[in-house]
Amino acid sequence: MESVVRPPPPPSVGNGPGGPHTKERCGNFQMPLHYPRYTGAEYQTMPEWKLDCLLREYGLPITGDVEQKRKFAMGAFLWPN
């Protein structure tokens, strides 16, 4: 029986140099494990610092006033009924 030798993975796979987990390759963004499950009412009362943390966690812009951030977060995370 012949042995099978796998070719080495391409540089974009794995945790080694040049892999997707290096800062040069993908920046500081890591996809969070859970999709936010807040209601529209919770977004309306959410403090600005919490909105900033939520948007930053998903790599989204955190510019504008608190109402603009709320509107953006609701548009990005709430599903239409």
C-alpha cells in the first residue's frame, strides 16, 4: 500500500506566518461568536458606551452622535419583521 503525502497548506491557512490570524493579514477584526440579540427597545435605551463597544466588536464605524449610532446598530442587527 502506498502512503499518501498531503501537500503543505497554502500560506493563507493556519496560524503560522502569513496565515489569517496574523495582524498583517486581517487587522484586528475577529468575528464574534454570537449575533447580537437586542430588541429595538433595548437599542433605544442602550447607553452610548455600550453601542460603541457593540459596533467596535463587529468592526463597524462608531462615528456620529448617539442617535446615529443607534440607528446604524438597529439597521445592521435587527431583522425586519
